Amino acid sequence: MMLLDFSPTEWQAITLSLKVSLVATICSLPVGILAAYALARWDFYGKQLLNGLVHLPLVLPPVVTGYLLLTVFGVRGPVGGFLQDLGIVFAFRWTGAVLAAAIMAFPLLVRAIRLSLEAVDPKLEQAAATLGASRLWVFITITLPLTLPGILAGSVLSFAKALGEFGATITFVSSIQGQTQTVPSAIYALLQVPGQEGAALRLVVVSVVLAMGALLLSEVLARRATKRMRGT
Amino acid sequence: MSLSISIQHRFDGFDLDATFAAPEGLTVLYGRSGSGKSTIINAIAGLMRPHAGKIVVGTEVLQDTQAGVFVPPHKRRLGYIFQDSRLFPHLSVARNLDYAAHAARREIDPQHRARIVDMLGLAPMLNRRPVALSGGEKQRVAIGRALLADPQLILADEPLASLDSERKSEILPYFEQIRDETDIPIIYVSHSADEVARLATTVVALERGAVIRQGPALDVLADPNAMPLGLGAVGAVLDARVVAHHTDGLTELSAGQDTYFLPRTRLDVGQHVRVRLPASDVMLALQQPVGFSALNSVAGTITAVQPTSASSAIVTVLTSAGPVLARVTQRSVAALELQAGKPVFAIVKTVAIASDIGA
């Protein structure tokens, strides 16, 4: 198996990509659920603004998102400087790659959860309230379980998107081997050097397999969750 | 425990202004769709907030807009039975039944639970999901879920409306049982005269957002003025007892001192039933009639003659079992000189057992 004979550098890129994507997905999940809930259920001033903000990374050139991240979260940025005092640094660290991936994948996550939330019948939540469940309890025992298919699908989709994130990541945290060089960055770096096409191809195959796997998993999970919810 | 309500709410082109009291037993909010019944029941549940009003159960104020009191739905200790069941699809029947106890972090009394499971025949379906249940079964689970919420008030919003007549007759007895065996007030929304006749202890008749009549069920149903709310055929309702089943296929009932016959029913001898006598099937005679084909004639005294149109009138006859209504022509009123105080005989062609309604 020539193809699976990865060099340490390639392994680093693959494990870093997986770590970054996983952490990005897990960390953005609570925020994503909250944003989806707000967009699906609440009426508030500035709702369209929030909707726009959430979807912005989808339509902005990734390099712009990366630049904005650098400006805001860079060491000398308004938020980055403050966070640095607390010992949290994003710029040119793997945590920065997580932030970039999370923000780029956020629209997909929120969309999937929101669609699923909107399919939950508010009448069921009302019924739960008449049975003595507080708002939080209704959310935990009724809304959240019924939204599970969307949450699973959105998470897997967000994970796959994070795996493939390139533009914002390389702009924000560059491509430092072992630090911020994810699979896409590594492929790009390899392609810059003559004679490295073999290594690039191996990582390309890894990318395709991971992405396809994630999509299939998302489908299977969503279907199984839906089936369980509907109780067949 | 009783419930008192006074609410005012303004919709587009529709004002709701209703004040009534519901004593123990089953109170039917009765009226056409759009009369405000569902709005009222949802206000009691706290699912909609009327612009102004006061809702009190026993001594507990659930809402008082003047005092700025609003108890949220989950603190009202309700058992709300919805028309569309609203079972939680991702939970088994057992988990649906125990939902309220879990929400309140309350211990489930296994005996109480077993009694309700037994009464509603839920044992075989406890591990199933709602999707695997028929409409009637779903509604039985919904009733069980409401009862197991340890409610101080039971609300039912047209709980039979989405069921076919066979399922209706399957569910109706449970409401009778709850009415007779608990002292929890039940507020029951319906637009069916049959359900009212069979279930109601108290009737609150609503029309276009206003209470047009309220009182004990038998009184309201015997009131020809309650007709505009679409009682279908106006008709009195009497309490009766099954006396005997005769070999010629008739069942004998006694109501007050009167005897009624009707085609044989499945009822047990000694059982108490409510019978409905549609006013259009009651004729009046001045003498004890002889030689006629109708089986039932009872003596009484006219208490009211109420014209309903240029040609017809509703005559209220007080019999030993209560008022009976007869729909007669104005010509007969004149010819027989029907007026209050006059003794007459009511010839009853049809006696419908309210319990058989829907069967």
C-alpha cells in the first residue's frame, strides 16, 4: 500500500486537520444551536442582521474572512490583544485554525439545525408546558431530541467543511508545519515544490475519502435519528 | 374545587368577553366554531394571554391582569387533553405517561399509575411509540398522560372531534368515569349536542365571544332560548334508570314517575342513563291519548310557550322527571289554547339514550 505510506509530515497534517475540525465542530455546536434557535423561534430587533452575519462566511471570499480574523483576533487586534492578556492566542496557532474552521463551517451548521428546529411542532412544546415542564426542561426533553437529526447532520457537515477549509485558515494562521498546516495547506505547499505530486496526491485522496465518509455518515445518522424520533 | 373566569380579549373583528364559573364535575364550553371556546380554554391553560381578565382555580389566582399576576402554564398544574393528542413522538407511551412526573421531579405513585393504566387499557402499548397507535389509542394515552400530571384542573379541547363515531364511543365512557370518580373540575370544549347531553354537569353556551347561557346541563338543554347556538334539534335531556328489558325487544326506563320505552339497548338493568327527547319528536295532547302508535305519553304542565318563528313554537312541559320540550305549530298553540299552567300530555316518539350516541 504505497498510498497509505505517509511521511511524518503528512501524518502531522492529517491528525492536525482531524483535531482542528473536531474541536471546531464541538465548540461551535452550542453557539450554533443557540443561533439556530434564535433565528427559528425568536422575534427580535436585528434578527436579519444576525442572519446575515451567520451566513456571511458563506458568501465572503475566504481570504477576506481570514483577513478580518487576523485584524480582530490578531495579537494587536482589539479582541486578540485582550485575549492575549488572558493567555489565549489565536494568531498562527492551531487554535486559530480551529477558529477559522469553525467560522467558515458555521453557516452550514446553523442552517441544518434551523431547518430541523422549524420542523418541530410548537404544539408539542405547549403540551409539555401544560404538563409542568419549564422552558428549559421543554427544550432539553422535547425540542432538542426532536432536532437531533438536524444537529447530527449539521455537525458532520460542519466537520467536513472544516476539514476542507483553506483560504481563511492560511490567511489567518499561515501554514506552519506541525502547528497550523492542515491537509489543504499541506497539499498547497506540496504543489509549490516540483516533484512532490505523489505526496500531494496521497493527501488529496485522504481529503476525498474523509469528505465522502463524512457526508455518508451524516446521511446515515440523520436517517437513523429521524426513524428513532418517529418511533418505527 | 371550582374555577371562576372572566376574560376580555380583542381579536381582529371579534371581541371575546366571557365570565362564568365552573363548579366540580364536567363543564362543557358549548358553541359553534369561532365562538371563542378554544380561546377561553387556552387562556385557562396560560397558552394565550387575554388582554384583560382574572382566572381563579379554588383559591389560586392563575391570572389577574389588574394585579399583574400571570402564572406560566407549567406552574398551573393542568391536565390538558388536546384534540390532536400531541403525544411526544420520540418517547414511548410509558415515557409519555410519566412525562409530567419527571418534569416536576416527582415520585410516581405506582398504584395510582397502575390504576390509570388499567382503567384506560394502556398496558399492552406501554412500550410502543405513538406512531404505532390508532387515533383512539392515542387519545386514551393523552387522557392518561393528563390524569397522571396530578392536575387540579382538567382541560379537554374537543378531544373526540378527530375520531370516527366508533372511536368516540370508545373514549366517551372514560370522560364519564373521570367526571364521576374524581373531584377535579373538567373544562370540556365541544360543539356536539350529543357530547353535551351525555357528559355535561354544567353547560356554558357561547356565541360570538359572549356567554349566552350558563347553568346546570339539564336546565340549559331544556331552555328553548339556548336554541340559537345550534342545538341541532332542540331537545330536553332527562335522567333515567333502566328498569327492564322486555322480550318484545324493548327496554323500559323510568324517569321521575314516568315510564319510557325504547328499542332494546345494551344497558344493564339498574343503570342510570341520560335520555334526549328531540323537541321535534314530541307532540302534545290535551287528554290522555288512546289508540296511537307512539309508545310513550307522559303527563305534565305547561310552563312556557316560546314562539320560535311565525309558524312554530317551543312548548316547555314540566313532567315528573323534569322539563320536556315539544315543537308545535302556532296554529296548534291557538287551537289547543296552549299556555302556561295548562295540563297536557306529551307524546314522545323518539327517546335516544345519550350513552348510545356515537355508537
